[in-house]
Amino acid sequence: MALAICVFMTWCVIIALSLMQKKLTGSEMVFIYFCNTVFELSVFTIVHLNFGWIEVSQGAEKGVADLVLRLFTNPLLLIIITNILLYSWKVMKWVIVAAMLLGFIPMQALLERLDIISTPHWHLSNTLIMFSSYVLFSRLMAWFIIRIGEKEANAQ
């Protein structure tokens, strides 16, 4: 059941990404996707293995469900947030991003309820801090890529 719910959430994120107007090109989104995946897995590994704050269930279904979220859902959500941050809206983009960041709290609670992860030494504010760092990293990577693209265009 846990895997089915995680795959459903992933498909909802994929549909949302496909329907939204994007500010990044396809190749920029692919690069940011891989950067987000590496960064997110690195931070999660440190929190999981080194600090022991999050424990992942040992079952095959729940382990695959966790990987689906870590490898697909979270990086795609970060791409959606990065595209929203590139819009020219002044206040609305920050409201949407804050709402999406707050949406990670129920997702974390759902993961605990489905027994995919357990968090004995974790507070929900840590979830906000961790995902805020993911968003900041994703936005910085987007800025870096856009900046490099502009310099290349000006050089030619």
C-alpha cells in the first residue's frame, strides 16, 4: 500500500510539472533535476546514516517507496518550486512556495504513518529547514545555470 501511495504522489507531481508554464528550458531542468537528486540524497544520507535522526524501514516495498520519493518526487517538486521562483510575481510566488514547503510536513507525517520512515530524534521544524535548504540549493543552481547561459550567449 505504501508503494502505491508514493507512486500516486509521484504521478500527481509529474502531471503538475507537465501542466505548468516553465521558465527553465528542458536541458536546464534536467541538469537541475540531477543536481537536486545528488544534493537531496547526500543530505538525507547524512541525516539518516551519520546522525541517525531518520530511520528507513527495512522492508522491500517500503524501501522502494522511500526511493521513489527521494529519486523522483522530491527533485521534481524542487523543479516546480524553482520554476515558480523564476516568475515575475512579487508576493504570489512566495505564498505558493511557502504553501509548498508547508506541504512537506503532511508528507513527512504520511511517511511516518505508512511506516516508511521513523523519526525518533526529529522535529517537524527540521523538515522545514531541510526542505528549505533543498529549495535554496535548487534556486542557486538555477541562477548559476541561467548566468552561465547568458555569458555564453554574450560571448558569441
